Amino acid sequence: MYGVVTPLVLNKLFFPNFDPVAGTLLAYTTFFVGFISRPIGGIIFGHYGDRIGRKTVLILTLVIMGMATFLIGLLPTYASVGIWAPILLLLLRVFQGIGIGGEWGGAVLMAVEHSPAGRRGFYGSWPQIGVPAGLLLSAGAVYVLSYLPDADFLAWGWRVAFLISAVLVAVGLYIRLKVMETPAFNRIQQENQIAAVPVVDLFKTHGKNTLLGLGARYIEGVTFNTFGVFIVGYLTGALHLSRQTALAGVMISSAIMIVLLPIYGNLSDRYGRRRLYALGALGIGVLSFPAFWLMQTQSPILVWIAIAIPFAFVYPAVYGPQAALFSELFDTRVRYTGTSFVYQFSGIFASGLTPIIATALLPLGDNKPWLICLYVLVVSVISALSVYAMKESNNRDMAVDNRAGKPA
């Protein structure tokens, strides 16, 4: 939600004294700050997730994330309270980041560590559906609210989308209170193998895998934030298309992605995660060039196809197997900390900086997107090489710590 409304609303209401490009960059900076705080949440909640269990931490992170999102919908604007408006926005974005910092790792581990043998890719892909589903819901909400007159949309319409997120928090809490702790964590708890300081153990025993995970995650974050976040501002600002057209493209891709994620997760169980992930990463890099070229037609249908080619059809080959791929990099005693750190620390450069980099590269390329495409291609090669350097671990027993105590 925050990413969707940043180039449409937050730049105008919280940074109104700047030209459109500068205001958008400042708004994207608050978006970026959320990614800086995510590793903090990842380390804090990863620590307790590895020491007291996945379930308890998942409940706490959901409450923090949900409250921060809800309160953004109540914030006064710059016109009302001046400089306090962006400061409060920044503060809530920090809490959003801290909450989600411990959210992803716990969610995917609940699925992966509960999965039957040989099905981790498939089961781990289901929590991943939350991302395109969330993007679909947020873009859909803003799409509907965009039919309000501009004055009403900027005055109160955008707030509705944040406020109704409280319903999702209630549903999430109900579900998480019903879920049992994972067998893998129960096992190390019974065997008294809980790490005293998981983050220290992580870097002692899994340093190489941590670095490889950071590299592999690079293309995933760049792709999502290019075609799911930056693209809305690009289509409405640079190509002068309507909000509805831009949001519809994101919604269509998100709906397709929901279907394809478990399919790609299942394929990773059958053919290996490294191969699928690397091919998906390189495919995104190559296809970004024709995708952005097709957008220049400004035809809504062709624009939607252009977004869908890399984002809906190829990106799930990366994001679907990711939960299992990252979980298999680490032993149970540091797995929550490891997956959270890899996903959230890489989010600083892979996700948070992407809209800023893309916005800055556009004028450097004479308002043509070729530099953005080149950036995506370079990142795709980095991620493919990182995955290639990993060991295939599809058949690993997740409850057995194969590398505990061994230097990385």
C-alpha cells in the first residue's frame, strides 16, 4: 500500500514545497527508510524466533505492522502541521519496517518447516502469495478510490485504503493463534540446541551462505519494486497515462502471479531451485528491455502486457522457490535469523533503493528507460551467479542441523 500511494499521494501531501521529481524522490526516501529498519526487526525478531519459537514472534510482528499501517491513514498532512507531517510519516514507516523485518522469515518457516518431504518449494510458495495478493488488494483499493474527484481522493480517499487494513490484521491474528509450532523448532528445543545468540552463530557458521543469499535476493527486490512500485509513477508521470491504467496493469500481473507462484514452487521441487531461480533471474534482466520499449506505445493493453511479461510470468520463477531456497541455506537453530537477515538486509539495496535509483536514472537517460533496463540486467546476472554458487539442497532434512558449529 505504501509503495502504491507514494508517487500518487504522499509526494503531494507530505512534500508539497518541492518540484514533482524532488517531491517524489523525498517520498520514495521515506519508502526506503522502511527498508533500513527491516534488518533491525529481522535481527530482533529473528533472535526470539530462534529462541522461543516461530509462532509467538509472528503474532507480535503482525500487531506492530498492522498498527503502523492503520495509523498512516490518520496522519495529518503538511498543510495541517507542517514539518511534523513527514516526520510522523517517517516514524510510522520505521515501525512498519521493524514489524515486517520479523514477519517474512517467520511466515515462510511456518510453511517450510511444516511441509512434507519433497514438497518444501510448493508449501513455501504459499506465504509468497501474500505479496502479490497484498499488491492486488492495495492497487485495487486505490484503483476504486481513484474514481473519486481528485480533491476528495487527496483529502480523504487514500486514507480509506490504509484504515481498512485493520480487517486483514484481525484475520491474520485469528489464523496465527490457531497454528502449531513447527516440528523442526520443537526438535532442537527438546534436544537443548537453542542458540544463545543466533546472529553471532549465523555469521560464524553460515557466512558464505548469508552472502550468497543476499546476492540471490537482489533481482527479486529490484523486479518487484520496478514493476510493482516505480512503474505506477513512471506510467502516470513520464508517459502521462491515467492512474487507473497504471494500477490496472499492476493488478492484472498480481492476479496472474498468485496462480503461478505455487506452480513454480512445485517445479522447484521437481527440477531444483537453483536452476529455476537462475533462469528466472536472467529472464527478467533480458525481458526488461522489450517490456519498457512496449510501454512507449502508451496503449493500455500493450502496457499491461509489457508489465505482465517480466512481472507476472517470469518473476514467480524467482519468488516462488525463494522461501525454500533461503530456508535450506541455514540450520534450524539460526534459520529464523538467517532467512530474516538475508531477506531484510538485502531489501535496503534491492528493494528500498530501487524506486530512487530508477527515478534518478530516467533523466540521466534523456527520459528514456534504457538505463533502468541496463541496471535490471546487471542485477539479474549478479543474482544468477550467486544462486549458481550455492549447493542444491532440495532433499535436505530440515530438522537435522548439518552445519551446526562448522565454520562457513
